[in-house]
Amino acid sequence: MLLAVDCIIFGYDGIELKLLLIQRSFEPEKGRWSLMGGFVQPDETAGDAAFRVLKQLTGLEDVYMEQLNAFTNPHRDPMERTASVAYFSLIDINKYEKQISNEYHPEWFPIKKIPSLIFDHEAMVKMAKEKLRYKAAHHPVLFELLAEKFTLPQLHNLYEMIYETIIDKRNFSRKILSSGLLIKQKQKQKGASRRGAFYYKIDKRTYQHKFDAFLNIVPNPDNLNGTIYQ
Amino acid sequence: MLLAVDCIIFGYDGIELKLLLIQRSFEPEKGRWSLMGGFVQPDETAGDAAFRVLKQLTGLEDVYMEQLNAFTNPHRDPMERTASVAYFSLIDINKYEKQISNEYHPEWFPIKKIPSLIFDHEAMVKMAKEKLRYKAAHHPVLFELLAEKFTLPQLHNLYEMIYETIIDKRNFSRKILSSGLLIKQKQKQKGASRRGAFYYKIDKRTYQHKFDAFLNIVPNPDNLNGTIYQ
């Protein structure tokens, strides 16, 4: 039995939700698209391996990754039995653009135009998308995908892409603004529309508080989130 | 590298929150307390192995288990490198009491009196407790630990044990009753107190709806939960 890791990196560039992939450089399945993966070395945990592999193949480092699931189907790798621990991450593409190296030709694919992937990587991506939807409904995680300053059209667009559905713009703006989560900036984004769109920042403290307070039977849920959020 | 599974089974008997453990019957660490664990066989997924091991060691079957985390520290098992995928489950002890076999002497320990455990099993239990707290703050999972009919003191007691804190009884009752989540039964529990306590049932539809509606920017979150809740 071998132990491997695979990294599912979601990114947003302000326009599209994307997934980072590389072309596999060795057999089996050489030349096909793949998540960033590799084998866990004797002195490593799976988490260590995930960070090493991600850095080696893409140049990315200091990104937050969390364990998604262990994939253990006995036939998932046709060469030799290999269990894979999948990790996932959400990043603001523009922030990491310069860090990404071209040595292994990693490429960002729009989430709706993902090519066919090797092994069970499509199942991994599917589960990661479900977890992203779930987390985004419960936590301010979407703001990890956004630049520090973002516009309402960008936020609306991100929600639409994650939930793969049309969300009424007027309703969305009304709800999100009435939540008290956003701090309006004086600056406008130029170019995207004739009038321009105001930038906003997230008030993380308010969001956390709002989020934690929704089931107020539970005492001190801050402590709990702190732990799980790691 | 070997691949193993470990099962973390939380149970509630109406009085105490408990954890199911067995005494290890082989070296290393023979005789010490352990989660129910074993190796993944060539034709099995880790999930298959978890259900097989749990049934073999405790008699338990048809319980809902979900993957918690893969534990992959290279030195977690001193004999040979072994990664372990941990699964966890919440059960109503009374419902499964008859099913549990005595062949391997599984024993329920109150969550506050857990003995020292082998390997990294204490870290597994710690993570499972955190996940239980987290899930209980977001989902009606605690009702998987309760009998179909339960009293307010039992529910209050369960919350106190899970969050390891004192929760004001009057406040708790007021909040939980005003939530519209509970359906009062005509029957009273006899014996636990002089006046007796009314039984309640959970209105799962209301709970689900309430839960899903809290962030109403997200469309059709029912679909999302369906998936994640698996």
C-alpha cells in the first residue's frame, strides 16, 4: 500500500472561479490533467507532503489547506494500491499570481470547463466543491477567495459561480448590505461598468459574531470555531 | 505502509455522554484501552473496513459513520508505519444495547472518565469531540444521540456534557421551546423527578428549515446539506 496526497486549489480572479491543474508528467496516464499530487515520504505526514508537493509543482506556499477526505478505493490507481489524502484550499488568484512557477505548467481552469481528470480526481473535485458550498453557507470563507477590496458585482458573481445558479442581483445586494457585514470604501472600481462600482471590505468581526450567534443555545461557540477552522 | 481504520463511537443513555472502547488483545500495547480498529484488507475501502471492524468487535451494525480525518504521523504506530482513517458515529445507547456483543468486551466510558488510550487515539477522540461540538452547533445531530422521545432535562444535560459547561436551565428551556423545534408529547417520564418531565419529539422538518434559512442568500441549501450530511 502506498500513501499519496492530492491538492485541490480553488482560486478566484475577480471574474471567474477556477481550479488549478497540472499535466501529469509520468506514467500511468502521462499527459492527462491531474490535481497536484505525490507520494508521502517516510518522514512526512500527509499534511507535510501536501505542502511540499504543492510548492514543488506550482511554487505556491503559505496557503491555508485543510484535509478534505481520504480516498481509499482499492482500484483507484491501476498500478499499485494507493490511498490518497485530499487537501483543499481557497486562494485569491491575483495575490498568488507572481508566486506560481511555470516549471510544471500549472494552469487555472474555469470551474465549468474542467477537463477530464485522472483516477478519481473528478470525485475529489466534486467533494471539494460540495465542501466549499457547505462552508460558504456557514462561514466567511468566500472572503479568502476575494481580494481585500471587492465590489458587490464580484461578490454576487462569486456566489453565482459557487452555487451554479442565478441569484437575483437586487435581492442579493439588499440582503448582503443589510447584514452589516460589509464596510463601504470611498474608492470605486473603474472600467468594469460605466458608473463604476464601489469597493467594499469585509468586517470579519461582525461576520464571525453574526455567524456564531445564530444558534445561541451553545455557549462560547467562538472557541469551537477557532478549533475547527484550523 | 499499512492502512488502518479506527472507530470513535459516541453514545448517550439519557444520563451520560459516553465513548465505546475495547481492550487491545494483541501486541503492541496489549491490554490497554483502544478505539475499535483494524487493518484495511486488499478488497476493502477504509469505509468498508470501518463497518467490518465495528461489527466484528462490538456487534454494532447499521450505524451511521462518517470519516473524521486521516492520521498519518510516521511514528504513530511503533511497529510499522500505519496510516489510520478515523470514523465517528453518534448513537442512542439504549437503542443498540441488545446489539452489542460481549465477545471482545467493549465498554462504554463516560466522556469525562476516559482511560489512557494507545497510540494517537486520544488525539482522535479530541478531534471527534471538536467535530461533535461543531456539528451540534449547526445541525440537528444531537438528536441522533437521543431516544425518539426525550425530556428537556435530558436534552439540557446532553448539551452540558458536550460543551463541558454549565448552561442555565431556565434560559435553555425558554430558547429551545421558542425555537419551535420540539413537539410536546402527552406522556410524562416517571421516576426521574417528583413531578415528572414531559416527553418531547424533535420536529426535524422545522429544524432543517430553520437551520437552512439562517443564511438566506444561498439558494436551495437543502440540496447542499443532503450531500454533506452523508
